Amino acid sequence: MTFVEVYEEKNMRKISILLILVSLLAGLYFFLPEKENGSASIKVEDRAFMLEDVSNISFITVKNPGYPMVHLERISEDNWRLNKKYKADLYVVKNMLAVLKNMKIRYIPPVTMVPKIMGELDEVGIEIKAYDKDGGIISDFIMASNDSKEVSSFCLQRGARQPYAMHIDAADGGLRNYFNMPLRDLRDKAVFDYVAQEIDALKIIYPKDRKNSFKITRNASGYTLEVLDKIQSLQTDVNLKTVDSYMKDYTRLVSEAIRTGEINADSIKSRLAFAEMEIKSGDTKKNWSFYPMIDLIVDSINTRSVIDTRKVERYFVFDESGESYIVQHRMVGKYFRPVEYFMN
């Protein structure tokens, strides 16, 4: 082999090695998360809060400046308890779990941004922890503000120094909204939630229209209907199929919003309610009062009978435990029937 041939062969080897190195660097560029100028590198221990599986999460705590401490406990697959007192809104909890499982590093903040982010962690940081059934910590991190483009939220593994800009592919915007909410928005919005076949008795009273007030009671053969106005009597036979169909609708009534402590309940309840509902199931009896909002807004309107509800869009609803709700008529109107509705 001549000197020229040897020289050319060495050059070809060098070029091949350079091409391999360029290919490797290009691969790293495309597969590593996006970085901004002057950013640090990713450390595995700094991203321990990112989870691949959330099925073993039994507890979630959220400590948010300005809001009460949130404690969520998994009772079953589709049932979570909030602060050991309320049923949690399953939709909200599932969104939280989706964020914990699917959030990804969008980019590593530039070194120059880190001091500002660390300061925000102290001021507005949301402390989020997830635990297994034995109380072992699965994920523990702090979520600061969203970035300037509102596409990511800065998160920091507890004890680490490197924050990351996190996002999820399936949604636009930052992640704070999934955890940054008052206690009432974490609660299940149901006014009541029954298995219809477990209701033993139902009473609907119209204080301004007594003749149409009624009580339905379950017995061994089905249901009986009783008119509560002693003067009023049933002129025709009761259609038991209609009664049975009506009772099947008593399952879950969902409110538009919970407003306990935010409205002047005493002032509203000083008026005569449009309807009062009582449900007995087993040894438990519960009561609700319904006040059309339009009656409180328009002085000339006074909803007295079921026919008058055509103008109603929403009700203030109060139960005996002091809870207050706003309920849309389209959700609850099917329960307000006159006595003649059940007749043949």
C-alpha cells in the first residue's frame, strides 16, 4: 500500500468517527427535553416526583398558600374522601392523578431564571405529596408559578436545587389550575346520591300549593301515593306505573355549585319555600328546601305552583345540615309534579 493510500485510509477512518459522533449528538438533541440557553442538566434524582404509575396512590395532600390544607384519601377506585369529611369530586381528583402521571419536562429553565423561580416557590408554591397505602411518600414536590408563555409550570423536587418547566401533552396551559382551588371546588357537587330502590319514603310539600303536596311510600308490592292535603282527596285511581317510573329518577342530583357560607341563607330562608323535599332511606331521613332565584330578583314574581316553574332557571337549595347549593331547574324540575301527574 502506497503512502497516499495509507493517508487516505486514515482520513476516512477519522471522518467515519466524526460522523458517528455527530449522529449521537443529534440523537441526544432530539430526544432530551428542550433546554433554554444557559440551562443546567437533568439529574435523575431531581425528577423523582414524576410518576409512571398512579394506581398505588392512596393519599394526596395539597398545601396551598391562602387555602386550607387538602387531604384526599382513596376509599375505592371511584370514591375519594376530602379532609375526612366530604366526598371529593371524582373529576377533579382524576385530573390531579392525570397530571401526576403524565407531566413531562418541557425545558430546563436558564440558570439566570432559577433565583426568581426559587423565590416564587416560597411565596406561591403549592406543596404536593402523594403517598401509598402505608404512608410511604411516592411523590413530593413544589409547584411554583407558570412560565411567561403560560404553557408550563415550574416544579421542584423537595430537597433539590434544579426546577423544571413541566407540562402535559394533552392540555394547553400550566398545571397550577389542577391543584390551585378552594376547598368547595374539590367537593363532590351532589345534593343527594341514592340508589332509587333503597328509598323507603319520599315527601314533596309545596308550601304555597298544599293541595298538590304528596307522599310516596314503598311497600312489599311497590308504592303507595298519599295526598297530604287533608281536604284534597284522590278523584281517580293512581297510576302505579307512573309512580314507579317517577321514583326511578331519584338517584343523583348534582348542583351547579356549592355556596355554603357565601350567601345570606337566613335571609332567603325567612321566605316561604317553593318546595320542600324529604327522603327516607333505612334509618336516615334528609330534607331540602328549594327557593327559585327569580323570586328573589324580580319582586313581581312569586313561584307558587309547578306550572309557575316554567320561568325558573335556578334554585337556592338548603339542607338541614346547613349546606347551600345552586341547582339548575333542568336538573331538578322532573321531581316537581302535581298530584294529577300520577293519576290515570
